[in-house]
Amino acid sequence: MAKSTPRVKFPKSVEANTPFTVRTKITHPMHTGLRRDRDGKPIPRWIVNSFTVRFNGEEALSVALEPAVSSDPYIRFELSLPESGLLEFEWRDDDGSIYSLSREVAVK
């Protein structure tokens, strides 16, 4: 299986309780299970099926992904935080793999 690479982008410091944009992307083929290889054999389903964001250990966002999502899923959302802390991002796929990133965010 190919290596999946997650990426996250957001400002290093933000205003307290003011929404800011978070952009995430993970390199992943997102095979639906409906396509066939060159020999006509079905390519097994292999998708990122969930994405979770935690702030200081508490869930801030949870998304269920379906086979209709394109390869290299890009997720953009708004978030507002009351204090500085740790944002943790986690992607899970069908083969049980977990891809994660953690980033500190400073609140002014």
C-alpha cells in the first residue's frame, strides 16, 4: 500500500473566540471498491473513512468519509478557540491505519 501523508495549515496564533480557517489534506488513493485493475480484477475498497480533530484532548470535529470522496481528501473548516493549546488531527482508513499530526496554536 502507498504511504499516506497528512498535511495541516492554519495560523500559528489566533484571536480568542474568533473563527479561523483550518485546511487539511491527506495523500490517499481512496479506492471505492468499484474499479478494476488492468486484468479486470476488482480493486478492493480502501478509503480514509474518518477524520477527527481534538483540542486539548477534547473532540472538536468528527467527520465520516464515504467512497464518493475523491483521492487526496481536502477538508477545510472554521474553528474558534478560547485558549492556547494542542490541536490533534487523526485520519483512519479501512485497513486500520491511523495517520495523525499534532500542532500547537497560540491564542492572543
